Amino acid sequence: MPIISAAQPIPLACIDGFGEAYYGRPELILDPGARLANSAWSFVDPSIGERFVTELGRDLEDGTWDARYGHLRMQPFFEGSLRLIAAHP
């Protein structure tokens, strides 16, 4: 049975709640509901989550994030770890 695996580009306007869906909209992951909807956050110690929110919030407010990664806000797709795997009999 042949198995096909292909990278799936993630669109900038992706509405799914997985981490890479926020690649160009990092302010959305500051919302506690967005983090609760992403199961990966359940494995993160609460103190680390708090530090993440503090540091990302600061970097967004002072422009550090945009200076480093602002180009992602205009990138229509992100090729991350999302893969489509299909088996054909």
C-alpha cells in the first residue's frame, strides 16, 4: 500500500487553533481561550505559559516581534510541520 506524505501550507487566515495557525497573528495566542483550545499548552507548566504571555506581550507592544518577524504578517502561507498523509490501497 503506497503512502503519500505532503507538507500542507498553513494560510495566514487559518482559523484552526493549533500553534502554527498563529504564525502571522501572534497577538491572538495571547488570548487564554486560544491557548486552551490548543492541546499542546496542556503540557506546558503554568509558570512557563505566564512567562510566554508576558514576554510576547512585551515584544508585541515595543515592536521587537515585528522587527524580527513582521514579514510573517504578510506571508500568505507558512510551511510548518503540518502534513497530509494518505494511504492508497
